[in-house]
Amino acid sequence: MSNKIERLQINFKTLEQFQQFSGYGLQELSMLEDLESNLIDNEFQSPFYGIYLGKALIARMSLYTHKENNEEVIEINKMEVLPYYQKNGYGKELVNFAKSFNKPIRTIPRANSNEFWKKLDFTDSSSEFVVWRP
């Protein structure tokens, strides 16, 4: 399976699409506030990426890059696949997209997702994060 992963625009259409997730997702995974806070800044580079099936956004994540110990690190801050589409490889595709930047990745496993991250070669760190290194 290979779906196109797109950078999501920061606009009201994306906001509307994010609202489809709000009924399913955990509050900690809500990206509405992140998106709403950036709607007024047209110069802001969107950290949001998603997979569309037809015109429907079915999976999404937010990626942030920052320096840590003089090394550029990607953080998968939030990731979610709509329930109907889970267990079909969409989450793995999002993670593989993040890996394609060939930089260390860290994330905080949520909602009993530790096994998912282990299957994708993430390892425990000394903090709450799991880490992948190229």
C-alpha cells in the first residue's frame, strides 16, 4: 500500500476536516487547537500531514522539528487514523513518511500504542519518549 501523504494547508477546509476526528479521537490527540491558533499566520509552514482516500481525510499527523543536543530531531506530536481505517497500514505509512526525512524521530506513545511503535523499530529512551534513529 502506498498512498500519497500530503502537507495539509492551514485553512478553514482543513479545520472542517479535522472536526471529523474530534468525535473519535482522544482529547490529547486533538489538533483543532493547533490548527486554529495558526489560521491567522499565512506565513506559517504547516506541520500537519495527512492521507486522503478520495476527498476524505482519513489519517493525519503533526511533525515538528527542533534541535536537541546539536542534532535536528523530528517529533511526531500527534497522529491519528479514523477508526474505520485503522489496522490497514495508514499509521505505518505516516511514520514511514516521517522516517523518509532521515532524521531521528521521537514521540510519546499514547492510547496503548507501544506495540505499534516497537514494530516500527522505535526503542524506549530514558524519558517518556520512544525514539527511532536512521
